[in-house]
Amino acid sequence: MSNQDRTPYVDALLEFAQSDPGRFNVPGHQGGIGADDSLHLLVGQTGLTDDIPALIEGIDVGENNSFQEAQQLAAEAWGARRTWFLVNGASQGNQVMCMAVAHRSPEIVVQRNVHSSVIDGMIMAGLKPTFAAPEVDPDLGVAHCLTPRALADALDRCPNAGAAVIVSPTYFGASADVAALAQVAHDRGVPLVADEAWGAHLHFHPDLPRDALDSGADLVISSTHKIVGSLTQSAMLHLGFGDRFEPEIIDRCVSMTESTSPNSLLCGSLDAARRQAAIDGEEMLGETIAVLKEARAELREIDGIDVLDHSLLDNESVIAWDPLRLTIDVRGTGATGYRIAHLAREMANVNFELASDTVAVAVFGLGTGTPARSRRLIDGLLTALEHLEAIPPDRKPEFALPPPWGETAMSPREAFLASQDVVSFREAEGRISAEPLATYPPGIPNVLPGEILTRETLNFIADSIDHGGHVRGATDRDLTTLRVVSTDG
Ligand SMILES: Cc1ncc(COP(=O)(O)O)c(C=O)c1O
């Protein structure tokens, strides 16, 4: 393996910046000379100096330039055949993936609770989805992973699928049996795509769940900025060693979905984060895992609090769990995760990554799981709990399983491009939805563009809102109205 203790792209940027270049090219602030004072305060002179445009000889132009070298080092670090740096997050990765799948077939099998960027990607690429239902945990009201059986069933319903798309690990750290899922797909000649947005770190410590590339996935979407310390919005797309996708097609899809002016700081941060993960990742992750083990033990001692860990493995679809996600089960407090996360922010300036009715989730990254930070989190939680006494606990919603999805009348793209009507929520039954609707918990879309709105689903959504749940996806956030496909031709 090549020497990972290098940062060729970062070095090339720094060398250019330090050469005191006469800057008569973009960006318009030209190294900070023309930047507003507030931008100097926000980014600092260093950030402005290092904001270097694309197409500079030696940096990202010419044979074996440093940008290409940095991507090659990333491919080697993660065990990929080829890796692309992305400047529009894993969301871009999912759009690229959909465009690449459309080259193979207009049909795709998709885990129903994929990120909204996959739905958007399907709209852009004109893909017709067949959905596979993830396992739902009825106690916690969260969606877990896909079982190999559920994937096999969906693939049997869609024999011409260009790919099967799964999500692992989930927001809550549950990891699917990706190797078994890959086997199911490959047995049918179908590539497996893993949205591993939450798992860029998995490759770098033996005690973490096995990563998707190592488990045989053909294409892996990785939101590097989420856990592996690159700058927000930077991400990677990894191609596996099989021959089910052509690298040239993926390359074209990356350039099609990307600005022609990719930000040097974002790409540089990917080069730096790769070096750190490859060289120091195991040690840093080891420390974080150890600290979080103690934090879990301490949290369990708190009245009304539990934490998710090995118990996740009781779910058939989950074969491993990621300890860097600290999922705190707050059901025993009588309050919701939303309420507790809100109080922790208001009273202690402690910010959780995510909250639901039943849980509040804290995320840790490489080197951020120190004893002091674990203390800050636990103290913030204790402060929130103290304030709960003064405030009446939230009404705790009953979690009911959603009704079956409505029939698909047209593809998401056809519904998106069709002329649309805005109708009142109560009158939407029988119409074809032009927008997605997903109730939280558990965040599985109840309706996707192109599906017929049923009375059962509309009632379920209305009930969820009455019980304090949330609905994502609708243009009218109050859900007084819905956008549906017009009946006027
Ligand atoms: C499963 C999954 N995929 C993709 C994304 C999009 O990631 P990004 O914010 O990097 O675009 C997210 C974001 O939360 C996600 O949870």
C-alpha cells in the first residue's frame, strides 16, 4: 500500500498559497483582498488565502496531478477500486449513483427509508423504483435495516433491476448484514449499492462493524464529513472491485452533478481527513470507543435513561452496531427525546444530532470522544432532566405501524414533471401525490411522488401529527394542502 502519511493535494494548495501568487483569477475576493470584514472574521485570512480555484497546473491539471493522487490515496485507504471526492455531500453521491444505475436499467430496487437524495436522484435519472421494507422496531418506533429475505423478495418483484440500494449503518448505528445482502443481489446479477453515509469510519477499527466495500458492495456512498472530520458538505463515492459499474460512466455522472468550481477547502479537507483516518484512525477510534463504553455505563445508572447497544442485535436485520452513535433511550423519563434534546440545548448549550419521541442521539467522531466531552454531554442531559420536573412531561404518542403504501401510478420523475394541483389535505384521497410524505417516527416515507394517496395513509399521517409526530417532505409544512398531479391532462 502507498504511503498514507502524505497529503498531496493539501500540500499543493499550501505551496501555491505560500508562493505569493498574483491573483487575477477567481474567486472574486482574490485571496481575501476584496473580502468583507465579516468574511475575514468568519473564515480567517488562512481560509481566504487557501480558497484556490480549479484548473491550476500541478494542483488539479496535468498528468498525475495532486488532486488525482489524493483521490487515489483515498481509494487505497478505503479499499476501493476508485474514489471520487464530492463537494455536494453524500446527497450528490446518491444522485450520481442513480444516474449511473439508469445506464444499466430504468428500474431499481430501493430500501424504502433511503435518504431523500435517493428519491431526488431517481427523479433526475427517471428510475422506476420497487421498494423493500426495512425492519421496524415497534418499541422504539425506529426503522432498522433490510433483511436479506426482504431484499430477495423485492428483487424477485423487479427482475430487471439495475441495482439494489440499501442503507447501512442507519442514523441510529444499526448495521445490516451487507455481505449477505450483496450475495442476494449478486446471485441475481444485480449490483449492490450501500448508502454508508454514516459509516466512513468503519474501515479503520477492527471493533467496528465491517464496512460495506469490504462486505462486497459495488458502489458505496460515504458522507465523510459526518464522522471522519472533513469539512461539512465534503463526501466520497467509492467504487468496489467488481465490474458491475463502469468507472467512466460514474466519472461523467460526478461531473454532471458537480459545480465546475469545486471548493479547494472542501476537497483539501478530504485529503487531510483521509490521512488522519489511515494513519491515526485506529488509535483515535479506540479511545473514543473506550470512553463511550464508560459513558454508556454511567448513563444507564440515571433514572429513566437507557442506551442502545447490543440489544440492537435482537432485531433480525441488524448484525452489528456502531458504538460512535450514542443513542439514549429516554422512554423511562416520561418525556420525549425532542423535549429532552430541546432542554439540553436551552439549559446547557448541549446539542444532540437527532431526537425522536423515544431517543436522543449524540454522535462522536475521530478524536472527539474524550472524557471531558463525555462529561459535558452527561451533565447536559442531567441538567435537562432536572428541568423536566418543572415542565409537564410531553404527551407520549402511541406508535402504530403505518398502513401499506399506495399503488404506484407513475414514476417519481413523471409525477415531478407533471402539471400539479394544490388540494386540501382532506380532499387528497385518490389523487396521485407529487411530493413525498414521511412521518417521524419512524421516518419511512408513507407516500412518494407518483403514488396514490389512500384514505388510510392520510388518516395515519393526520393521527401522527395529532400525537406530536412530524411529517417531512411536503411543500406546505402545516399539511393544510398537498401537491398532487393535475387531472387536467
Ligand atoms: C443515509 C443518508 N444518506 C445520505 C445523506 C446525505 O448526506 P449529505 O448531508 O452529506 O449530503 C444523509 C444525511 O443525513 C443520510 O443520512
